[in-house]
Amino acid sequence: MNVPKSACSLALVALLASSGLPAMAGGRDGAGEATTVATLARPWMNTALSADRRAELLVAQMTLDEKIAMLHGPMALPFGPAPLPEGAIPAAGFIPGNARLGIPALIETDASLGVTNPGFVRGQQDMSTALPSSLLLAATFNPDIARRGGAMIGTEARAKGMNVLLAGGVNLLRDPRAGRNFEYLGEDPLLAGTVAGAQIAGIQSTGMVSTVKHLSINGQDHKRMTADSVIGEAAHRESDLLAFQIAIERGDPGSVMCAYNLVNGIYACENDQLLNKTLKQDWGYKGWVMSDWGAVHSLDALQNGLDQQSGEQLDKQVWFDKPLKQAIAEGKIPEARVTDATRRILRAMLANGLFDKPPVKGEIDFAAHGKIAQAQAEQGIVLLKNSSDILPLASTAGRIAVIGAHVEAGVPGGGGSSQVGSPYRQSSFAPRSVPFGGEGLIGSFWNTVFHPSSPLTAIRERMGGGDKGRAAVTFNNGAYPEAAAASAKAADLAIVFVYQPSAEGDDVADMSLPFGQDALIDAVVAANPNTIVVLQTGNPVRMPWADKVKGVVQAWYSGNRGGEAIARVLFGEVNPSGRLPLTWPVDESQLPRPAIPGWGEPDDTRVRVDYDIEGSDVGYRWFAREDKAPRYWFGYGLSYTRFTQAKPVIRGGRTVTASVDVTNSGRVAGSEVVQLYLEATPGGAKRRLLGYQRIDLQPG
């Protein structure tokens, strides 16, 4: 679409149908090269054939044992006495290849935010570019930059010899305390689905397989192994499932990963309604379903739609090996089901180039990839408050007191399987880890890593650098509020950086900032009313001090170039353009479930999580339905310029087209996110996002 210098028309086509999106497209077919002599012996290597045909030819040559071997594999990490499988790279998972038939091994890595190296099992120097959190990515409202980030992750995975990326999280944000919200893409199915689909497409453009995960209603991490997500079928298909459907349609991922939790009383990874009826039959999905690591509970899972048992040593039994072969011999499971599961895996591998263009280890251009990470951060940082136009700052701002949150070291990231070790920016400075979990492979899982991109350094550089920058910008770590207040009082302006650790495996207890940081902000603003708060969180938080401070910036987890990105926004080198991909509650009392289900109960307790309370009305839909006023609405975000919109033009017919002219009426260039909502339906539903478009506009 061509965008004029100062105005833009947004065109949206909304299908007037209640049946949802169409069935999934067939995707790539791997067609290309002519038949060679080698393909006469192995006709499935003929790239002129479709991926479907090639998979059929290959699976027809496989023995039962060879097919079963593709349906299960271990976590390829040093757990217990067993050595790593031959050919495995220490990473998330491994499915051995088949030399007789030329089938490559599946070498799987967690890669939601970059290629991971858990516990540095591949050595301290095996680093990757750490992209910002998925919530920040969603705040860009920009599928194009999501695609670029996905291609970047895929490129780095290829250079490390991997070929399956466990990425593409699209579970909707239903509770702001959930531990993995930072890995997901907000509360709206259209936004989450389109951004995830673009990221997946970017990953697979590099010859990798990407997943989309975790199917479905993986709404809380507290007791995630025993939580039963209860929701009606229609509400499910109009919310979380719709996000998956859009992501699959847009990105055509090779695999879908099912979740730990139960859905309506049945484990997600053996849920016939979810995997067979919805995913494979209704949507026509052609890829394979892999389990999350440790999410398989019985052999029934295979018949109910699961194709591959992943991280098998974390389950009570390797169901998809000897028990499966015995069940086939006894006639309990047809071999045809094993053939179907194998064919699905092979088809995805063939369609995405794993046979034809296998990964080759090589060098990584961290400088170029860092620019992508920084661009995401700059587009996703959200300006929440800017009283008296305290921002942007000028290099003549006087004395600035920077306070708190390890900003002398870097910016935080989330914990868990998505945690990425950043490349060193300076030879003497490695990422800092704050040990909430502990040492070693398991303990480090929950630690907070601070990527070596110091906001303090970046701010001092903009205030003259060197001795001048250090004189103009003082630093206090915020450990003692009185000392921080004294630092703020001696300055013309104070910037308080605060953070909230968040990690896979559990939820945060409440929405408050930990470590007494609310009291820290109160002390600083009492000493200096010219106070700006920079939030570095994986979730919305309470803001009891919001009316006292003059500026609030939501920086999320901003990745391994986050310090530079934050400073560029603060000083106006970048005009903030992020928009909230979630609704920001005032506190927990506004939520559908003010108390976290199962909190305080024994670990093995099965917990019923009633999502029928809000149903498909997630986030802003819930607040609109209940006439609640949040602190900030979904889609909210300020700019250093002003935008005006003309009256929308609506054209009807079988489809409805809406267009609107947008003008930058301010003095500086900026980016606007135009959002189109359906405000009401005959059935009583309120507020649905129908379309969005990010546009860059010069003033005038």
C-alpha cells in the first residue's frame, strides 16, 4: 500500500460471516528442481513433486519400527545418567534421523524470543540475539517487523545447526498475573493471530519448521499441569482458538504444540475435540501435533490427535514406543494412524526445506540482528503518561537522577524456556543473572537475565558522554528509598526504572511491583515532582503513584538492545508509537477471577479455571461488557505528535469496506496505529477489533 507523506487511507474488508475463517491453505509444496539420477532411487527427493506426494512416497517405504521412531524423542539436555543421543545438539529436543531413507534428524530449540542455550549447556560463548518480549512485539501492531524478527531467529538457528523452532505463542492474555504472558501476544485474537502468523512465516522462510503454541487456553502457569480450563465451544472458537486459526492460516506452521493443561476435563494433548475435530478436520491442518515436554499421560493421546511425544523422559512412560507397538500388535491402534502421524511430520519437513536445504553451521551477523531487536523495541515501547510534556528530554535537561532496576547493567528479560543469552556488547561485560531460581541447568531456568544494554550508559551518552555525562547523570540503585530521594532532590529531573520478574512455571502473586519499588517511587516523587517512571515488566502492574509522577513509559522486556531503545525514546530520537496489546486493569478486583484459581493449594490439586465467566469477552471486551473503567484501554498509547482522523467512509454489500484519512497535525514525524472496531452486534456483544494498520506519517 502506498502511504502519502501526511495522510493515509485505511482499507479493511470484513467478511460478514459467523462461521469464522476459511479452512487452512495447503501451504508450500517444495516444487522446484528437476528429477536427478539420485531421485530415481529415492523418488521422494524429487523437488518437482508436491510435499504431500513426496511424503506419501517416503512413508510407503518405511517399516513400522521406522515410523514409530519418528513419533517420540527426548529432551536433548544432560538430565540424569543417560548420554545425549548421537547427533544431538544440546537443546530442547531431538528426533533421530533415518540414514537408510535419508531422513534428517529433527533438532529442536526453544525460540520464542531467540535461540536459547539453557544453562549454557553449549558453552558461554554460544550466544543469540535476544528479541524483546512477545508482548512488546504485539505492541508494535506491525506484522512486518514480526516477520523480520522471525527470519532473524531462523537464520541464527540455521547457523547453529538446528531445524525446528519451538516458537509462535498465541495464548490470549486472560490474567495479568500469568507467568508466561510476556511470551504471548496480548488479549485480542486478531492481533495475536496476525502477528504470530507473520513471525512463523518469517521463521519458515529460512528453511526451518516453526511451531505455534500452546493449544489451548494455557491461561495460567500456576498449577499448569493440573489446571482444567473450562469454556464453552463457541466462546473457545471466538477467542483463543480464533487466534490459533488466524496464526495457522497466515503462517502455515509445520507443527502445533499442545498444552499442559486440561480443556473441559481432558488433557489438551489427548483432547479429540481440540486436536482431531477442530484442528485437523475443521481447519484442515496438514502439519503435525507435538506435545509439550512432559504433557503426555496415556497412549490414548495418539488416537485423539497427538502425533509426537516430545521430551519423552519427562513423561511417566514413553507411550509412543514399545507400548504403541504392542497396542498395534493387539489390534488396539491401527497402523494407519501411525502412518498418518509419520506422514504429517515428513510433509512439514519436506515443505519447509529440511530435506533439500539442511542447516549449515556458520557465523552470525549479530550487529545486523541487533538492529532488528532494537527496531522492535523502539516500535513497541508505549508512552502511557506525559504531563506537562516532560518528554522528550533534551541534552540540556540539567542534572538527571537515574534510579533503580540494575540499569547500570542492562535490561531484564523473562525466565523459563524462552530465556536467551545475549551476545556480549563489550568483551568485559556478560549478561547479569539475578538468581531467583538458583544455579545450574534447573535453577537458572527461573533467573532473571539482564541483557547487557545499559539504559544508564545510553542516557549518559546523550548528556555528553564521558566525565560530562557522568556529572550530568547520577545513579542510585534504589535499594534504600531515602538515599534515592536525596539523589532525586539534588537533580532537576528523576527517572525511576522499576521491574517485575516473570517466568514460566508459575504466576506472580499479585499485580504489585515487588521489592518495595512502589515505596521507592513514592519517595522519589515526593523529593522531586519531575519524575518519570520506566516500567520493565512482563505484565500490567498496579500504579498507585500514577497521578503523582509526570511521565510513565512501558518498556516491557526490551531485548538485548533495549537500553539504547529506551534512551532514544526518552530523548525523542524515536517518537513512541507502541500501543497496548492488552487492557491495563487498575487492580485485581476488576478481573473475571480476582483470586488466582488454586493459589495456596497442594501442587497435585486439579484446579477448575472457569473461563466461561468472560467466555470470548477477553480483556477490553470484558471491560466493555461489564462497564468497567480500566487504567488504560487496549490500543492506547501516546505520541510526541498529534494525529487527526477524518470521518470514516463505510461501503456495504456482501463485504464491508471502511477507509479513513489520517493526518499528522503535529510538528514531528510519527507513527499512528489506526484501529477499526465493531462497537455492538444484534446479539449484544460489545467491541470487537476488526482491523488495524500501522502508518508512518510526516507532519503537515
